[in-house]
Amino acid sequence: MAVPTSVRYGSSEGGLAALAALLTSGAPGLAVTGIDDGLGAAVLARRLLT
């Protein structure tokens, strides 16, 4: 599970750089939420556990 954040070291472009990197990684089984979407990640984790 990956949650890109809008704040990081260097040029983050509001989280778009992290989001683009996660979406283009193509890793099987990777779930990506929106930028700064901790609640969405928690909901996804809950669904995976039940």
C-alpha cells in the first residue's frame, strides 16, 4: 500500500511526483491512494483484512 504525500525533501510538486512514480512502477499487488489520503489507505487496509 502506498500513500504519496505532498511534503517531502526536494521537488515534490504537491505530491504529483510521488504519485506518478507509484502509478508507473507497475508492481503487482500495489495499491495506491490519492495524495495525502491517509483515510483512504486506512479504509483499503480494513477491506484487505476482512
